[in-house]
Amino acid sequence: MDQEILNQLLGAVLAIVLGVGVMVLYFWGTNTLLSWLLPDESSEGGTRANSTDEDGYAFSPADALVIVFGAVMLVAFYFMPWIQFDDRNDDVISLTGSELASVVLEVGDSENVTEGDATINVVETRLILDGEVSTYAFDRQRLNEVDATIDRTDGVTSLWPFIAMAAILSGIWGVIDRRRQRAVAMLHLHVGIFGAIYFLIFWFQMGRIDLNMFSIVQLGWYLGLIGVIGLCVQAAIPRPGIMDFTRATDLREAVRPWLFVGPALLILFLYLVYPAIQTVYLSFGDGDGNVEVTRPVYPEATDELALTLTAPITPERLAVVQEALAMSYPSLADIDLATVPDNMETVRDAVEYFLGQVEQVPTVDALNVDTAAAYTEEAYTALRDQLAEDYPLLSGYNVPTDVEEGFTNMGDAATHLLSVVDPTIDEEFVLFRNYNWAFSNDNFWIAVRNNILWLLVPVLSTIFGLLVAVLADGVRWGTVAKSLIFMPMAISMVGASVIWQFVYDQRPEIGLLNAMVTFFGFEAQNWLVIKPWNNFFLLIILVWIQTGFAMVLLSAALRGVPEETLEAARIDGANEIQIFFSIMIPQIMGTILVVLTTITIVALKVFDIVLAMTNGQNETDVLANLMYDQAFVGFHSGRGSVVALMIMVAVVPVMIWNIRQFQQEESFR
Amino acid sequence: MSGFLNANIPVLNMTVGAFLARALLVLIVVIWTVPTFGLLVSSLRNKNVLLTSGWWEALVTTQQSARSATPEIGDILEDDSDFAFIQLADGVYTFETSALRGSNDRTVISYGGLDFSPNADDEAVDDYSAGETVPLPDGSNVTIAEDGTLTWTSTNDDFEAWRNVAGLRFNVLYALPDGSEAETDQRSLQIYPPGVVYEIRGESHVLTSNVFYNENGFVDNSRSVVSFGGSVLPENADVTYDEGSDFARSRVQDYEVGESVTLEDGSTFTLGEDGIYEWVSADAFTLEDEVDEVRFNYRAAIPPSFSLANYDEVLTSEGVGSSFINTFTVTIPATIIPIAIAAFASYAFSWMQFPGRQILFAVVVGLLVVPLQLSLIPLLRIYNFVGVSQTFPGMWLAHTGFGLPLAIYLLRNYIGGLPREIIESAKIDGASHFMIFVRLVLPLSVPALASFAIFQFLWVWNDLLVALVFLGKEQDVLTSQIRELLGSRGDNWEILTSAAFISMSVPLIVFFSLQRYFVRGLLAGSVKGG
């Protein structure tokens, strides 16, 4: 066996052992630690302190744990080498020649890199992006391609999980605090302390990141969230009549459940709750700081700069830096080099100095533009040419089509043009632009229509499932039949797609359906391009998969129908069909609803089949695929978030019904 | 109606209604299984027949029409090309060409580096002097004369040996007219067209080859020719023509195997059942010949054949083998981790008192249906930030997160249903919750754990979306690999089918061997009702 594969297998085994080990260690360790910290005092017998006892709050080991944990977290977060605010080395970008002209500092050696079949000539280059200097490797052959995507990893945004953890912890703390009436106050204290620490650290970090208004807004937003989540945790927890933590045993037993559910809650929060909230937030963003830049081409300038950022500055190098940056910002060309301060040591200092001298790009209001006017090509071109006088980068610049789609008026266009020349590029908060895009986009509505069409799946699956459940009941080989119909449940949707490609293929030599059609003398069809019926052919695949599920549940339910009722009906002279519709169906109505809702959820989330079979071509797109396309193929997370939210909206009724159902059962428990 | 349905069918000993019901059931079962069965059959078939006949015809000998043609005389008689063809005269096969591409003003001094392997990089040029005869490992001889003529002869009358030679590589050191010396880069000879033999048989000249050659230089022996005809008219053309008229206008079914066709220049063409054709001419073929090539259609019978060759190919050369391992690497921890976490949580939700228990559990029930699309974008950003995207641990945790609601829900239903007395009596005996859970509850809930394990295993194994988002090309799992193949190798059905079947095999094994637990899990997992 391949050494590499062997290594991988070993790694996997090791990981499993480690993973399981960590969990065992956690559960065993915390429980033991708890027993050790809070030893059982039950030997003293039955005297229990009264909850009305107003003695001062005793600082408990649990509190210490929380504080130590929080402190470690903070220290880890800010000082561990793997987390840095300006860590952008992993971003992959592609730039136009002019992008390079405007931002290149140093063109490094080129080397050939094999990527798949192609060999790419890669050049490692230092660039100034967003006022900062970074190193990128990019494809030399494709320098002139348009559409550069710069992915900004924003340290601030990534604080989310930690904030969330703090919120949860303080919430829990509030709960285990024996003085519930003070819990909310405690919570606010935490928020305040945490916020202060955060702000201080933020302050020290200022030199390394762009602290702009938006970050401060974010800060408030985070702090607010801590409070809200904490309050929710508080409010969600019913006030117990008497809960007495004066004795260690009680405190221990109050903490232990949280040790049991803690990991589960944490993971649920991190992987489902928090991302869901964040998605709502992102749906108002412009695509999470992905700045789309397309600039005209100055090919000849590309190779002229060969400076190392760390190289000591010399008058010649200073001139080169000035010249390079002046291509983007002509005002820099007027700076007399003699006036440049002489305390600079490296090329980097020079770059930072020049960028600091760039005049502020005017605001939209300062431009002589009617921002409310409707967006037209002509008006745009006029505005662009006007701006191009000051910013040569804009001459001939065309807006990327997908950005253009989002323009509602000339104000948007002006904002965009300015963002192209602005030396600092901020995450944009575009409010409803993504929603606008979705609701005015035909593809979105086609996806919505198709998702509604896909709701045929639960109906058809239930009908078929019921049919099989009834027919197979009492037949000797019924179990075998059921097992065969159940089998597609085990097959991946991708596998099912391959299977059904063999049914739908256009060539009658391959496609079973066309073989049958031609056998009966009809013309072979390309089933997957016939609009809108192609959706029907796709959803049949899911019916094929889900019928087994419906069948299993319904057949179990049918077996639960009391035999006496059926006997009684037979004696009364009802025939089998009457019995089925007027006795069996009403009896299993609950199960039918469960089956319908469960499959509805599956149908609403369907993705693999569409991606594998048609990739949404020929009006077969569904929301889940559209979301994948937007967010992970087109890298527009704002739009992806909007589409994801639409799926969520569709699911909410089922969710509410489920919870209702559950609560009803619980009341019978 | 009802009377009819209740009538008895004597032989089967059942009523008409029961018979119809059974027939319907059989029909549904067939419809449900046929597509999968088709995939299985297709994956076992020879890749050449996959595109030409449906899998439902796999067991019968099918007939397939194809076009073919002899090589153009012009191509093979070109003087100074690298390509020449084998001539057979007096029992010796000879292959002759110019080693210097017909440059007459140069003289060969020496040569060397003779090798059959296409990757040979022997740069020797002075192994042999011009005119020296060199025996080759297969028994043939090569000579390069001073004037550059390369003669390659063999007495081996099995000309298959020639066909399987990919080419002969050699280097030549030669003198230019001005007396200076130069050497060639590695040159290689290809026998062109592959497998074509020019034979002087008695008085006549014969061009022989086989229509069943494949690109690897081997003859597909399983096939046989049924009939042949000229190249113009399609198989089913309803055209009458005069007897003895132009061969080119005949149809594919017009000539029997082995029948000789006389062409307008007097040469004859025969196609045998084994696919070997002979084009016999009384005179040597020349560039001026009126008939430059013979184009013909033939119909071949393809007997059924099954093999595991597709699987072999897919596992070794298409990267499916490593995807298979990757899938296991993802799946197993992603199954075990959520079970452990969920079991503890379920116990707490069932048997421990803590504030917010009901509401937190209701939240879990709500999370059961939350589409994971909602989580993907923010999660990927976190992953990129922390640096766990495109790693297996990130994948395990993601699947843990997405599988946890169902796990907690299922296990709580089960653990909560354990008899209260057992737990109570253990408590009275002084056992802590931790002890009760490990010693008592865990062993008792093995069936529920197994149910969920199967669920999670199948879900992770079959997942595409999470893998696409969180895994890179390096750690491709089977589903994303197949999806890729569907896009890029859409017509290479042999690869697709076998890859798909490999990906399905493990879930199917798990499914059929543990179906009981799977069904039990399903019944418990749907919000009550089963």
C-alpha cells in the first residue's frame, strides 16, 4: 500500500483516538474535578440552609474557573502568534496589470508551479492593498485578467465566537449564582469589564489596523449582543422556587448538568445558532469585505518596480515608490522629494508616508451628482470620465456586471467609483442591496418557483410509501420488497444522480427512458432541458430516495391500527378500500403529517441532485444551489446569505409545528 | 367490481384483488430497483460498449455498425516521411526509411542509443558505425547505411510483434558536406499505420490489416464481423441499385463476411470474420492509383462481456482510491464524536434537574430542521480565521455540529424512556450521575446509539455540500470526486459508474447489515408518531 495512504490512515486512527480521548478526559476530568472541589458534605445530615439567608455572596471555585477561563481565552486570543489582525498571507487574489501598476512594490522571482495539468508561471510579489503591504503569489500569464477579488480577513469580525462564549458563560454564571435577583446586574458588570478590556486592547492594536467608525459601531454591536444573549439566557430560565446553594453538594449538583450539556450547547451554538445570526448580519453586507476591483490596464509598468520592502531607502528608490503610487494618485507626483522627512529607514516607511499624503477621496455629496437620479450607462460614463481627470485609474473603467446589477441610482454608482480609488477600502454596509438583487433577479424567482415545485416530493413520496406499506403488508416476501424500496435511502444524492443519468440520458443507447420511448416509436428527448418539466424529472430522483422513508414510518403506523376496529368495520360490510380511506387513514394521520413535514424539509434543502445533474441550468436552479453558487463560487456572501435566509424562512413553519408537537407530547409525559 | 376483485384465481389460490395488489407491488419494486441495477451492470461492462448499447442489452450479443478505411496509399508511400509500412517479401519483413529525413548531402558516421521504450534517454551516438547490422532483442535487425537509409528487418512471420512495437528510438552522428559533424536529437520511428502490412504474395500485392485494432495496438478478439458494405449509404437506406455497381454505394448489410468485392481499378477487397481485411492488387500500389483508399462500413457482433477492469482503472488511476480513504477519515470520527457529546447531553436532559432544561431542549428540537446553508458562510469565515478550513478536524467538528440536534433528540427519547426505578435505585446506592451514566445508562442505550451511528455514518458518507465548502482538493471525498467526474468526464461512463458504485458500496453494506437499527432510529427520530 502507498506510504502516503498508510500515513493518512494512521493519522485518521490517531485522530479518532485523540478525539475520543479528549472527550473522555473532559467528561471524566470535569466530573472528578467537580467532586474534588466540592466534596460531599451529606454526612452532616439533613439540616439545609434556608434560601432566605441573605449572607454575603461567597466567592466560589466555579467563579474562579470562569474568570481563569475567560482570562486564558483573552490572552490566547490576543497574543497567540496564529491570530493577528493583519494576517492576510493566505488570501488568494488575482490582479489586473494596472492593479499591479498601482500597488506593486516588488516583483519577486518567478517560478513554475504545477496546478493540475497546467503549469503556471507564478510571481511572488509584494503589493500595497488597502494601505497595507502584503505578499502574494500570482499567475503571471493572467495578469491582464479583470476582476480582482481581495479577501480581507477582518480580525474584528472573527471575535464573534469569543464574544458569544463570553455571553454564554456570563449567562450561566448568572444562573448558578445563588442570588438570582442580582444575576442581571452581575451580567452587566461582566459586559462592562469585558468591553473595557476589549476596548483597551483595541486601542493598543490601533497601529496595526484601520480603526474606523465602523469598527466602533461593531464594538457596540458586540457588547449589545452580549447583553441580549445574556438576558435571553436569564429570561429563558424559569425562576426556581427555592434553590439553595449554600452547601457544596447543592452547588455541585447544580453545576454538573452544565458539564454534561456544556459541550453540546457550545457546539450547537457555534455551529448553528451563532452562524444563523451572523448570516442575517451578513445579508446586509456587501460580501464580507470582498472588495471587487476592476481597473484599466497599464501593462508596461508591471515589471519596472523591483524593490524589496525591507530594503533601506535611497533617493532612487524613493523616486520609484513615488512614481508607482502616483499612477494611482496623481497628487503624489507633486510632492517634492526634498520635503520628504529623512527619518525613513526602509521602502516600507516610504510607502506608508506617501499613502499618508494621499488627499482624501471626496465624498459622494461633494461630487456634483444627483444621487437620486436613475442609473444609466450614459450618466455613469459621464461621471466616470469626470472623475478620471483626477483619478487616471478610472479612465475606461467598467463596473463588473454583478456590481452593476446592484445599482439602484447614481448615488450607488458614485459610491462604487469612489471606492475604487479610495486608498482605504472598508467593509461596506449595503443594507438592502442584496435583497434588492434577489427580489429583482429572475434566477432567484425561478429558484423559488422550483423549490415550490419540489414540494411535490413529499406528496408523491408519501403516496408511494403508503401504497407500498399497504401492499406489502401480509405478503410473504413483503420484507424483501420493502427492503429493496428502502435501499435508495442509503445511496448518496450524488450517487443517485449518476444512477439517474443512466435513465435520462439523451442517447437511447444509454438512457433507459429514451430507449423505452424510442421502442414505442417516439422521438428520443433530452429530458433535462425541457422546461419546466426537467424539474419534474429531477424531483423524481428525490421521490425515489424518500419513498422508503415514508414507507417505513407509515407501515409501522399501519401496524399500530387496532385489528378489532378493522374487524368491526368488515363485519359492518365495509370493503377494503372503504376501510383504508375511512378507518386507516384517519388513524395514521399523525404519522402522515410527520412524514410530509420531514420530507418537505429535505425537499426545501435539496442541493446535491441539482448540482450534479444540471447545476441549475435550463431553469432548474433551486435556492440551495443558488446559495452555493453565490456564496462559494461567486464569493458573494451577502447574496448567499440572503438566499440562505430565504430557505430558513421556508423552513420556519415546519420548525414551529415541530416544537408545538414536541411540547404537546411533553405535557403528556 | 368488488365481486370481481373477490373472485378466486384457482392456480394461485388467491383472489383477483390480492393478485392485482401483488402485481402492483412487484411493478413498484422493479421500478425502484432497475436504475440501481442498471448502474451495477454498466459498471461491469467493457467501456467500449457502454456508449453503444444500453445495459439492458448487456447479456445479448449486440451488433454495432462502424466506419473504417484502409490507410491512404499516398500516406504510406510518402518517400522521406518517418512513416513507412512493413513490406513482406521472401519471408522477410522489411521496414525502410531515411534516418536523416532524406537529406542527401549528409553521410552517417555512426549511430547508437537504440531502444524500443518511448522514454529512453540514451544519448549515445557512437555505439555502431554506419552500415553495421545490429540485432535487436526481439530478433529483428537494424542497419543504418552511410547514405542514411534505415532498414529494419525481421524474419518473424508473426507480424503482431511489429504491431506491438511502439517505436524505435535512435541517435545518429553524421557529417555535413563541409566536413563538420553534427548529431541528431533523439529520433523515433513509428510504424504507420499501426498494424498495416504490405505483402507481396506471389504475383499480387496485398495490403492487410484488422478493423478491430484499438489504440493500444491490440486486436479485440471477442468481436466478429457480420457483414460489410461501402461507405455512402446508411444501413437502412431504401435504395435499389444495379447488380455489380459501385461498391461505394452499397449498404452495410450488402456483403457477407469473406465475400470479395472487385473495385473499379480491378483490385479486390475482402473483409473476414476476424476483422482482417485484405486489399489485393495485381500491380504494386503507387501514388497514381485511381483508388487511393477503400472506405467501408462493417457491422460487428459484440458478445456480452463483464469484468472488473473499470473498478481497477478507477481505483488506481482516477484518484478514487485516495478519495475512498479520505471519506473514511472524515466519516468515522464524525460519527463517533457527536455520539459521545450527545449521549452526555441527552442524559442531562432526561435525568438531571437544571433550570432551562425544557426550553433548551425545545431549541434543540427547533434546530433539527435549520438548514445548514444558514451556517455555512459564517462558519467558513471562522474556519479561515482559525485556520481549520480544509482540514479533517474542521470537517469532523462541522459534521458534529450539524448532526448534534438529531443525536440529542434521538438519544433523549431513548434514554428518557429507561425505567425510572433503575436510575433511582442507583442514586440511593450512592452512585453519582457520572457513574450512573457510564455504568448503567450507556450500556442500556446501545441500540439507540447504534441507530444514530448508522444515521450519522450514512449522512456524513453521503454528504456533498459540507465537503465542498470545508474540504480542499487535496482531501477530496468520494461524493465531491464523483460530482467532479460528472462534470469533467461526463462521457466516460465506465469511470462514473464504477466510482459511483464504489461510493455506494459501503453505505449499502452498512444499510443491509444493520437495517433493523436503522429502521428503529427512523421511527424514533421523526417527531413522535411512529
